[in-house]
Amino acid sequence: MTLSLPRQPSSVTRARHVLTTLLSLTDVGEDSRGHLAVLISEACANAVLHADADSAVDITIVIDDDVCLLEVGNRGSTPNGAGLDAELPAPLTVGGRGLPLIAALAETAAFVAGPPNQVLLRITKHLTDARTAPIR
């Protein structure tokens, strides 16, 4: 599924709702669902916050048998020095936690080449099946 949302805070919630609706049609386990909700929320929040003023937030969601691919793009520039391997800030109430959370929860996460003046964050997450997930 692909969608293009306006650069406004409510788009974060909309993107998360679309993803959770798609996941509800699958057997994906609760842990994977929760991680993916955080991943899309943080990626979209960063796009809304850092995109050029008139940019849309473009989202692609692909759910395969055992992998989910999320791509969040916008017009702007890749953050300088804000690599995905950065440590979480202390306290967690300050900004700058999005990329480290994404790195911690995703199998892969990277800024990838796109059209000029475009930022594209590609995230993959292995999916656990609700039927095979460990019982707690």
C-alpha cells in the first residue's frame, strides 16, 4: 500500500492506523504489531518535523509472509550526524529518540537514495506469527 499524507501531526496517527488495520488482517504477533506501530510513528513524526514546509509524507507499506517493509519519504535532506546508531538521549523526554528507537526495533533501517532533494527511510521488520509467538 502506498499513501501520501500532508505534513501535519495528525498524519502520524493516520499512518499508524493504516498500518494497524493492515496488520489486523494477518496473523502477525502482538510484539511485532507493537514494534511496527512505534516504527511507523517515529519515522512519520520525523518526516513531519523535518520535511520541507510544502512537502507531503509519502509512505509505502509492504507486508509479506514474514517481513514488513516500511518506507517513509519526504522532500528535504538527510539528517547530518543523526545516524541510526546514535544512543538514546537521557532523559527520554527530550527530542532525538526517534532514530535510535527505529534502529533498536527494526531488523534494518537506513536512509536510501531517492530522487534529488528527497529523504527516504527504509525499514524492515521480521514478523512473528501470533500462532507461534511465545506465551508470556
